[in-house]
Amino acid sequence: MKNKKLMTLVLAALLAIATCIPVMADEPDSAGNIFEAGDMVTLPTTPFFGALAVGQSVNVADAKAKGSLMVAGQEVSISDSTVGESVYMAGNSVSLKSTKVNGNIFGAGNSITISGITEGNGVYATGNLISFDGTATGLYVAGSKVILSGTVNGDAMISAETVEIKDGAVVTGTLKIQSPVEPSVPSGAQIADYEFEQVSEDAQDATAAAAKAGIGAVIIKKLLSGLYWIVAMAAFGMLLCWLFNDHLAGAAAMIKEKTGPMIATGAISWACIPAAAIILCCTWILAPIAGMLALAYVLLLCAGLAFAGASLSRLLFPKMNVFLSALIGIAVLELVRLVPILGTLVGIAADMYLLGYVVQSLWAKRLKKQSEVKAVDTAEN
């Protein structure tokens, strides 16, 4: 139950970050460009030169761009638009419909659909499912499944596990397909030249290699890797005990006395500090501060597991030698990290533990300093 509450808090913090990203500009600047970022992004229908749009959902309809159009998001939809140069699009679900592109079309995502009377020079896309029903001078795509039903006035190259060629598909040049299974070419498709190259499935090759290696070899490799990190983290833990013994004890005491605030502070810091560093990087003046913040964050994450193991072990073995208890705590956490999924959660929890202690300690020092200043002012008055 505690783990579920902790993950809920983390997800809530991430959602808050995503929804609080400000919209940079929804109208063209002096150069005629648009830079827009936010949760729901919609580009204007008034003409502009070029645009960069990033958000949870990006919708471009009836847009008129003289230059290039670059969009990225969870859901990306471009329709009934004209683009003078190239289109760059990326996301989980990407749709390009009834759009005239004078340049190239570049796409990456889980699902990419190019349909309607969409026209472009060259189409270059990679993803899980790619469907092309537009018109292009060249087509070069790779994915798990590719559906071709459009017109290619030139060559087409398709590399996929499954390829479907629909009635009405046209390739005036050479259609070259790389796939484990050769697709059927319907009579209604017009293919000037056709080449098929059978390739082995990477997943099957990987499975066969793993089977040959044997489960025992995989386990041994995993244990050796775990042993290496146990030794490395144990050495680092000894250094922590020597240099920061008071802080290790302080963190153990804090988690007992302020469990809720420490966990909440650690979770929010773990999620918000990277976002804060990215936002600060948007301004030249605050970029050095962003760099220092990011560096401090990475250093704390590197020490998270060793710090948590050396500190929490004191709660379980209060009378044991601090160095010995640190070795035991770090070794246990490193062994748990070998377990899939659980190991990742433990690593994140350890990082939150250290971040929570650091933030709570800094806040406590600030409050103490304020109270001392007030006490001095009261004495003088």
C-alpha cells in the first residue's frame, strides 16, 4: 500500500509538471516563426514561416507554413495544411492527412498514418505500425508492420516483419522489401519493378542465442555483475561512513520522526528537479544555475543506494559497528536490485530517500537561521 501511495505521488508530480509547462508563443514572432509548448497545443491558421510545437496533444489544421514544421507529442495530428519545406513529426500516435508538403516527410512513433491527398517529396519513417496512403517521390520506411496503399513516383524501400500491399498501390520505380515473409502483391497494384529479400527475425535470433547460452550462463552473468556493484557500492559506503557519519545517522532518525514529509519531499524533488533544470536552460542567464542543479542532482542519484543502505541499516542494527552495518545494508539493496522491476523501484526509492533528507535538512537549517535572526532582533529591541 505504501508503494502504491508513493508511486501515485510521483505520477501526480509528473502530471503537474506536464500541465504547468507554459505556452511560449501562439503567434508568429518577428521572424515569422512559432515556438509553442504546452499540454494541448494548436497552431493558428494564419500564415507563418516555420513552427516548433511540443505537447501532450498537438493539433495542426489548415496551417500555412512557408518553411519547415516540427511537431512532437503523445498525440500528433496534421491535416488540411500546406508546408513549404519539410515536416518533422514524432509521437505515440502520428497522423498526417490531406497535407501538401513541398519538402520531405520525416516521422517516428508507435503508429504513423499518412493518408488522404497528402503529397511529399521523400517519406522517411520508422515505427511500430506505418500506413502510407499518400503520394511521394520516394518512400523509405521501417517498422513492425507496414501497409502500402498510396502512390510512389519513384523507388520504395520497406523493411518490416509484416508488409501489406493494397489494391491501388502504385510504385513507378523499384519496390524493395526486406521481411521474414514475402507479401502477396494484389493484381490491382501497379509495381514497375519488384525485389524481395528474406531476412531473419531479430527476436527469433536473440531467443535462439539465449537458449544456446542457457539459463545458467545468464544467471552467472547477472550474479557477477551484482557482485561487482556490491563491492563498488560497499567501498563507496565506507567512504560515506567516514566522511558523513552524522548525516547517515541524521537520515535514519529523520525517517523515523518525519516519515511522511521526508518521503513526500523526496518524491517531489526526484520528479521536479530535472524539469526545473530544463526550464531554467531556456534562458541564457539562468543556464549556469541549471547546469549546477543538474550536476548536483546526478551526484545525489549516484550516491542514493549506498547512502540509503548505510543509513537504514542503523535502524535494524543500532548496536552494530557502523561500517559493518553499512556493508550489510548496501549488500542487501544491491542484491534486491538484481530482481527485475522490483530492483528499479528500490533504486528510485533510495534516490528519493537521499533527496528527501537533503531537502528537509536544508529547510530545517533555513528555519533555524530565521528563528535566530528573530531572536537577535527581539533582544536588540
